[in-house]
Amino acid sequence: KGKTDAQNLLLWTGGGGPPRRQAWDLKGRVCDMEEKINKYQTKVKSVNQENEVLKSSVTQSQSRVVEMEKELERQRNVWGFFCHFQMKLSVQESTLARLQATLRDTEEDVRSLKGTVAEQKDELHAGEMERRRLHNTIQELKGNIRVFCRVRPLADGGLSKHIQLPVSDNKMITLAKTEESHTGKTADTQKNYNFSFDRVFGPEASQQEVFEEISLLVQSALDGYNVCCFAYGQTGSGKTYTMEGAEFDEARGVIPRAVQQIFRAAEKLGSQGWEFTFTASFVEIYNETLRDLLYTGKPNKRPEHEIRKSSNNEVTITNLTYEKVTNEDQVLGLIALANQNRSTAQTAQNDRSSRSHSVFQLDIEGVNAGRDVKCKSTLCLVDLAGSERMVKSQSQGERFKEMTAINGSLSNLGIVIAALANKESYVPYRNSKLTYLLQGCLGGNSKTLMFANIAPEPDSFGETLNSLRFASKVSLTSLYLCFPDET
């Protein structure tokens, strides 16, 4: 017992913890137990809190594991893509090396082809220049001035008996005149008038057939030669139809077909380095007075015009409208405007006869900068007024004055052509406004085509004979040979 008391004393003083309660000290033991329970409860609470913290940490760790697994999967995918693209890159690098080798070979081929192209361009340019020379030689052999005769069909499409066209020769035309016997003792006699031209078109000839004969002449305009085409004949002989035709394609005349050919040919020459500029004008000569057919201003403010010659011998008209054109439709629009403005009046020969000369000019300037070559020319298309005689026309008053002016200008045209044919030192171009204006197209480097249009009616025999005689005089003319205005 003494030992026990000593031990208890030691425990109470801290030497071995609290003393053990006596079995009879139930209250003390209960207190001890409650204290232990409290301690355990506190400890359990602490453990639970730690457990919650650990659970939360586990949850976060699990979330991170999921995220890391996703990231790992993504990285695996990226690595897969990387490996795939690395493989493609390797293939592309191989392809690139092959293409670079091909490129080097191609560049060498290109350099070789450039040299070949340059040589071919030189050959093409030389060929074009040779074509122009040969083309011009052919035109000169055909004659720098040519005359075509075209017979208008009768209303029923036939041909009068007094006009004979040999089947075997498309350059001949014969007028047959039957002369009655005045005594009655001899049979009627027939007198034939034979004419030969560069080409004779019968009444069945189409507009296309007619134009095909002059298309090479139109080409000369782009080659640097002045070209003039004019229609001559009595009123109602088909001059305007030949030059202008009708609206539908098959009936189009020389003017719209020539304009179409010029612009199409210019477009093709563009591939050879040529650039062309076109300037159109349309003038009327009425009673020896010039009128601008492209004038759109007020009638009372219409300016006066004079023909002048520049220092380089180019014929120009003061105050005239000169329109820059770039395509066929623009030109055709200007022609339509000019036709509306052209002077018309009634005559015994034709209710809507044009009583004036109309002159359409298309100035052409071509430049080939790469070759340092230039050319300049004019395409001149003329619809002359009716050439009938005073008696035939039955003109009076103002109409008589018009007829006098028309026949005077046509007569002067014949005089100028005769002077050129005789190679006279002085050619009277200034005798009329028509010849003065056409001076550049009748001499020098020009190529001229005349249509002699004749009417088939028997009562037009006299006018037809006069027209053919005038045309025959023109066909004897040979224009002076001159090189084109090309540098």
C-alpha cells in the first residue's frame, strides 16, 4: 500500500500521468471517461477535418489526373500530327528538290524559248514588212487606180437587152444601141459601145462578192497607204446601196464592211506589237460649200469651213468635227448621224436623191514601239452626187443650181484625173472643193477605186453611156508611184 500511494503520488505530480481512480470512485471515473471521450471526440473531429481535406485533395488530384490524361491524349495526338506532318514535310522536301531541279531545267528552256520567240518575232515582223511590200506590189500591178462597173438590176431582177455582159469575161460590158432606118429601105442597125474595166459586176452580184474584190485595197490603208473608194453614176444607179447598203448583214455596203475589216485587222496586228489610233470625220460638199455632217450644235451657230493644206502637205478642214473612235460600232453610229444630216431634195430622177457629195474619212496612225516603226494613212470613202445631165434631171431654180455645182465638180474630177494620166506638172486640184479635198487620195502614195454604177433602164441609155465613158477615162490613169508614209 505504501508503494501504491507512492506511485499515485508520482502520477499526480506528473511523473506518470493522472492516477487511476479507485473502483469505488465512480464519479471520478465517469469524469475521466467523459474527459477521454471529449478528447477522442476532438481527435475524431480533427481526423474528420483532415479526412475532408484529404478527400478534397484526392478529388483535386483525380481532376488533375483526368486533365493530365486529356493533356496526355492531346499531346499524343499532337505528336501523331507532328509525325504525320514530319513525314509529309519529308515528302514535300523531296518533291521540292525535284521541282527545283525541274524549275532550273524549265528556266533554261524558257531562256531558250525567249530567244526563239525573239527570233520568231523578228521573222514575223520581217514577214509582215515583206507582206506589205508584196501586197503593195500586187496592188500596183493591178493599178493604183482601178475602176469597177456595177449594173443595178431591174425591178424584176432582170437585165435590159441593151446591156450585154459576156459570160466568159467579167471585165467587159457592151452597150448596144439600135438605130432605126429613116428611109425604110434598109434594115435597122445596131451600134455597140464596148468598155473594159478592172471588173464588171452584173445585177446578180452580191454585196459580199463586190467587197471581196476590194478587201485587199482596204488592207492597204493599215499598211500606210492612202485609200480612196468612190461611187460615180446617175441618180438612182445604186451608188448609195453600193457604198452603204442596208442594215441587215448580207446587204451591208462597202463602208460598214471596210470599217469592220479595218478594226479586225488592227486587232490581229496588236499581237505583233502594233497599236492603232483612229479618227473619223464626215463632210458634205453641197453647192461647193462644206458642211460638217457630225455637227450636233445649234443650226444657227454652225461654223464655216475651209480646206487648208498643212506644211507637210496634209489636207485638213477648219472647224470640222474629228472623232476619236476605238471600235466598229462607234464608227457606224457616226455614219448614221451623218446620214441624218445629209442634204436631200426631190428630183425627177429620184424622190430621195442625195444632192451632195459625202466624204467619210478614217485617219489611221499605227505605232510599233518595239520596232520603232510608224505608219500614217487615210481611208476615204465617197458617195458622189448624181451625175445626170440637166435635161435628164429636169432641174429648175435651186435644183438647177445644185445640178450645176454637182456636174461642175464631177467635170473637174475628170480634168484632175486626166492631168494625172498625162503626168502633167500642174494638176488643178483647187478647181473644186471635191478635188481639193480628195487631193491626198488621188495622188502621191494613194490607191483609188472608182465604182461606175449604171442604171439598166433603156431610157437611161444616154446617162449610162456618159458614166461608162467617164469611168473609162479614169481607168486609163496611173497614179505616181510613191512609198507609204512609214518610218
